[in-house]
Amino acid sequence: MIGIIAAMDKEMDAITSLLTNKEEYKVSGIAMVKGSIKGKNVMVMKSGVGKGNAAMATTILFENFVITAVINIGTAGGLKKEQQVLDAVLSTRVVQHDFDTSIIDGNDGLGLYYDADAKLIDVCDQVLTSMGVRVFRGLVASGDQFIAEDEKRERIETLFPDAICAEMEAGAIAQVCSHYHVPFVVLRSLSDVAHKEDSQMDFLTYVEHAAKRSATLCQEFMEFM
């Protein structure tokens, strides 16, 4: 069974609206919906916002169900000037950008890195290309911060120049997946772009549209799983 993890109600609702044969669960306070997408059995879970919530929820998912792969869907904030709202981003790697033990370990203490699954990346890329969706493929920066201020954005760009987007859960989900040896990929739609003015307002305006776009991409992806 494939696990689909979203952080917020809007993101979860967008994907559960596409399910057939729905069964609702609540495990240790975590909302989950089992169902089918294009004949594939999935468990959709709301993790909550932030790395702590995401780590806890993903662990609960793995301890209670047999999950063969994880897709982390939803929204993210773009970090590249050429990006536009509703572009897709696809992880090759994920870094926890707010992990910093550099005072002890030097540069090796900046960030925790996790590699997304090569097969899942390739399938996602094929689906997005076939749909004519503009996709940015690369490093996803994950931390417990909404990146709107220039100072925060510039720190990520300096320390992690390959980062294509920032968000708040993928780093923890990737860490738990790595511990349980479950392949994962992060597939997000941009709700805002940090280089543009009023990024925070863009998020509030476009988060629902981005969530629906991400869910649709995930639905098409299932056909190739």
C-alpha cells in the first residue's frame, strides 16, 4: 500500500476527494483515509505542520500499516527567480536546512540529507512531462520556518545553493522513511515564490489551488505505479 502524506487539511482534502472505496481511520490521534486511486491501494494521512508532527505521524503510519512507498504531496515555497506559482517541484534529495551542529562538526554539521528514490523520481518526471507541467527537479530544503523574509531565504541560498524550494515536513518524512527503508519522493506544487513581493499573501491566496494541483499530479502518477 502506498502512503500519501500531506500536512494541512486543504492538502489532505484535495487528495481524499479523488479516492474511491474510502475508509476513515484515526490512529493515535492521526487522521488517515484508506482508499483507491486508479486501482492502487493508498493510505492518505494528515501529518500536521512541521518536522516534529511529520516525524511522529509517519512513524505511526509505518508501525500500523504495511507501506511500500511514500509520496509527500502538498505545497511548497519556490526559491528560484524563474519559478511561478503552481509550478511543480520534485525532490532528488531533501535536506533539513535548520539542522546545524557546525560549531562542533564544521561544514559537515550543516544539514541532514536524504536521497529520494530514483525509480519514483523517474516515474514522477515522466508523468509531469507528459502532462506538460513545468517541473523543477532538485534539492528540497525542509525546516520549521515559513521562508518569507529575505534573511531566511538568503541563508538557505548561501548554505544550500541547489535548493529549489522550502517547506516544513519533507525532511522529517524522509528521515523516518530512511530509517524504515521505505522509498519516498516529494511532489509539491508551488503556492508562493520567495523572490517575489508579497510571498506570504501569495501563499494565503494560492495554497488551495496548489494543493489541488499537487493532488491531481499524484493521481496521474498512480497510473504508473
